[in-house]
Amino acid sequence: MKHLRAYATPLTIGTFLIMGATGILMFFHTNTTLNKVVHEYVGLVMVAAVILHVVLNWRAFQTYFKRPVARTLMTASAVMLAASFVSLGDDAGDARPDIIALQMVSSASLTDLAPLMGTDAESLISKLAEQGVTATADQTLIDLSDGDMRGAITLLSAVKG
């Protein structure tokens, strides 16, 4: 166990730095896909590092339970964690606005979609026909792609002009 002590604190510090930096990027929506993946996987490593750090320093850790300020902070953290599992209703607010917009556009009839595209329904139907898709003015891109959102986005790209 003694040789693990050389790894526990540096690993905890290193994973904290990565988690902090990627967490801040995610908070301000400036992260890349790789930042999110690194944040998720390094988070698991951080949990292991913290557990190792606590186990190796258990005697010192126990003294924190005797300090009122430390107990208050740890209790507040536990309460916040428990509260984070409470649903505040529909979690639809977590959806990305760009995805919501694509879902709305893909669910609009070709008649309703045409003005957004700066054209008329007949032109959209013609462009879809060029792609081998038979459509009517009352159909949606989702209908035409058999409910497949990726297919609806492909059709949207095909008719955009």
C-alpha cells in the first residue's frame, strides 16, 4: 500500500485539473466532442483516485468528521447530490436547441416548410422527386424518411436549394 501513496495524490490532482478544465468548457458550451468524452472517462478515473486517496489517508480523513465546518460542508454536499436526483418535471429543457429546431422543421408539412426554404411546396416535391422520393404537400420529412431523423436531415439537405 505504501507504494500506492506516491500515485494517489498526484492522480487525484491530475484528474481534478482535467475534470475542472473540461467541466468549465462544457458549462460555457465551448467544448468539443473529445472534451466531453475525456470528461466522462477521466471522471471515472477520478472517482477511483479519490477513493484510493481517502483509503490511504483514512486516519487524517477521520479528523474532518470532528470539525463542524467540515461536517457542514460534507453534509451540504451530500444534500446537493441527493437533490440532483429529484426531477423538476419534463427534462426536455436539456435538449439542444439545434436538435429541437431540426425536429420542428422535419415535422412540418412540405406546405409549411416551403416558405421557410424560400420556395413553394411544388418545388420541394420536385427536388425530392429528383432524389427518388415521391412526396405530397401534406407529408413531412420525417414521414418521408420513415421516422428516421437522420434520413429527414438528409432530405432537408437535398431540398435546401
